[in-house]
Amino acid sequence: MSTSSEKARKLIELFTRIKPFEQVLEDVKLREGSFTPPSIPGQISWSQEAWQRRLDFLKEQKNTEMPFLTGVSKFEDTESLRGNIENYIGMTQVPTGLMGPLLINGTIAQGDFYVPMATSEGALVASYSRGARATRLCGGITSVCLTEAVQRAPIFRFNSLSEVGTFMFWVLDKIEVFREIVGKNSNHAKLEDFRINMEGNQAVLIFDYITGEAAGQNMVTICTEAICQYIIEHIPIKPKQWYIESNYAGDKKATAVSFSTVRGKKVSAEALITRQVVKEILGSTPEDIAIYWQTSSVAAVQSGSIGIQGHFANGLTAIFMACGQDVACVSEAYVGVTRMEVTTSGDLYLAVTLPSLMVGTVGGGTGLPTQRECLSLLDCTGPGSARKFAEICGATILCGELSIAAAMASGNFSKAHKIFGRKK
């Protein structure tokens, strides 16, 4: 999961547009919270009264009533669904709960967050909330959006390897031309670079874009189409066939390429959990959790897993549904790494890295009424909000990894699902 020196330099430049880099480094340090925000009311109650208390809590703490999510307002603007759905008949309702307070020390995500999670799996929100409580008692979670890029990878087929060589020689110095084309076709997309993958008589061009606050799959498709049309019109030797996507970009699939580079946004998050909190909140010890994680990591490798993690897909799917993300992108976003180890002082260090987090705060489903309410609850609107949302996702995933590992290590995994995962 390496990053080129050029991309690292651009990342630092991005940070310093907001504040000095030294201040960024200070912001992401783990620290004790200056105050303890109130807990979500009625966390183990499904009663109408508890539900109302939670709505009152949101109004008091976040000055929001979320009328569409809570059912106070009924969605009727069917014309606004153009671009989201065809043959519309109604809304599929998925229960949405609150996780938190989640304390984050990020480059953009700073402070306590109450994270909406849409799921029908009992025990999920409770588990992530337990992880949030443990990390908050220990100074919170450092979560940093490290880099970003969205790919589209067209393929060109020629008669021979020598023709591919001619194509490669011609295309290599066209980066500025391609950037100009992108600028004419999008107000937000920026072409960072492109790479070439040659195989026999065919060549794949992998275009790396920055897409602003949007996840950007449609944006990069339109821009790449325009680039390809320019190539076909001007290339000295015409390909036999070409296709807008070679199936190399990793769109909606788990790939080793995305795992080793970046697709969407790459986020890394860390936390240090004291021995006391591990014992009192998680019911285990740092040693037991670390041994379990070492053991399960070996089994994951034996299974052929791309990356090593517990259940990234659980938290990501719940956040994606609540906040209007393309849920199918969980198939690529879940690939990542979780690491846990005991420190010299006997505490538990853990880190998660997600190199393929395809998220955005504009476009797609983010403008739908309940999804917009959930993004507003996280204050993820406006400039920089996509990177902020990515940092929130990374911190949330860490909470889930911590909680499930502790449940496995302590032998309470089945017990928790008996309590929260059954109707009776």
C-alpha cells in the first residue's frame, strides 16, 4: 500500500492549504477529551419512549430533527429521483441506529461524532458503540485520509506487440493534452497521472483522477471517454478494438492492485487502549486480544484473503446505506489491514488501513432526503467534506475491529448475538 513521493508531496500541500503541517501533526495526536459528551439514551431499549428520547437527544445535541429519517415528513418528490432509480415504486426501509460518541483526532474530522448506521443485523450498532466508548476513554482515534485517486482504465487492442510499442511511444507525452480535455468535460475532476500496462498486443491506460467531494465513478468515465475519442482521432495507428473499461480499475471488486495502491480514498486510523479499559470495557486483556489477532491473521492468509481484517464490510455497509454511498462499492472498500499488538507498557495498540474507500458527499445517493440528513448529522457537507467523511469511516471501522476481536478473545461473541441478535 505504497504512495509515490510525488503524491506524498501533494498530500502535504493539500493539508497546508488549511493549516500549517506542524498543526496538522499536533491535531492528530491522541489526547484525553476535554469533556465527556452525553451518551445516547436508551441504548438497550427498543421501546417507543426510548426512541422518542433519542430523537429529543439529537435535537438537543445536534440541533437536528431529521424529519424524513424519523418519518415525520413523507417523501413525495418523485421527479428528484431522476439519476438515482428507474421504474420507481417506493422506498426500502432499513432500520438506522446511532453509534457514538466517537472521538476523532483527524486532519479534518475533529471532535465527537454520532454516526448513523443502517442495518438489520442485531448486535452491530452495540458492538461498534462499545468500541467507540473504549477508544474515547483512551483519548480517541487518530484517523487520517492519506491520499486519494479514482481510476478508469480503458484498453486498446492492436495487431502486434510492435504496434503497442508505437501506441505507447505516442501516448507518453500527451498528459497535458489529456488534462486539458478533462478540464473541458468536468468542473471538478483533475487528471493526476496515467500509467500503462502492456500485455501482448493490447495495452491498458490507467488514469488516476481527483474528483473533489464526489466519489466520482461517473465523472471519470465521462472524462476518460473524451480522452479516448481524442486518442482514436489522432493516433497514427488505429487499434482493432478499444473499450472504455478494461476491468483493471477495480470498480466494485476486490483487487490486489487497489490494495497495494489507492482507489477512492486511503485512510489509516490508530488508537491506544489502556490495559484498564481493555479489562473493564472489553472484558479481556491486551495479550489475549493480540494473540487472537495473530492466530486469526494466519488463518486469513491461509484462506487467500486480500488483506487481513475482521469485518470491515459490516460497518462500511451500514454507513454507506445511511449516508447515500454506492453500497456495491463495499466490495472494494472492505479490502484492508487491521493490526493489533501489545505495547511495552502493557496496553493495546491497534491500527486499521483502508486503501480503497470509495466515498463522496455529493452526487449519487447523497442528495436523497434521509441520506442528506445523515451526512448533515456528521457535518459532512461543503469543501473538504469527502475527506472528513472518509476519516469518520476509518475511525468507525476501527471501533468495530476492536470490539469483535475482544469478543472473540473473551469468548463473548456468541453471547452478544444471543442478547442483541434474537427477537426473544
